[in-house]
Amino acid sequence: MPRPTEIRLQQSSRQLVLGFDDDTSCTLSCEYLRVYSPSAEVRGHGVGQEVLQVGKEQVNITAVEPVGNYGVKLVFDDGHDSGIYGWDYLYELGQKQEANWADYLGRLAEAGHQRVSG
């Protein structure tokens, strides 16, 4: 799997810019990263136990902390900081961003929630 060569937080636009050693790059919103956190709080402890994250439109990342040689911990301004984003997972989030986002919006709609952009 590709490894990151660049990790740049753009707090003003609430985005994380990632570059990888296979010459791919992606820009992921803080909201997207928050709702797809790899933490048990979001993913649950098994299939079907996922917790839909709502109201995260304005969430921002306050810190990007390295975790060994395999990932980063993202600290969000809503207090969430328990997910460790491995390099493979970040790469996957970038590659599957369009499909993941469509899935998230569909799940919000099914649950009767509407995003409030601002």
C-alpha cells in the first residue's frame, strides 16, 4: 500500500490534504474524516453496530498526531480523538471518497437527518 509523503491540515477550509508515494493525492474534509473515524465509537464492535454520526458539518481537526510509523491520530474540535487512522485506511478513504460520501448521505436521509451546511 502507498505511504503518505505529505499530510497538511488546512483548518480554514476544514480539509486534510494527503499526498502518497504512488503520486496520488486527495483532499478529505474534516467532516468526512470524522464520520468515517475508525474508532469503536463510530464503527461499533462488529458488523451492524455502526453509529451514524450527525451534525458534524462544521467539525474541524485541531491536531494531527503521529502514531508510530503506521498512522496518525486526528483530534477533532468536538472532543473526538480515539480513532487511529492507519496509512492504508487514509489511502482507502481517498480512493473511495465519492462512494463513501454518497453512502453517508443516503444513511443520513434514511435516518431522517438533513445536513446543514454553513
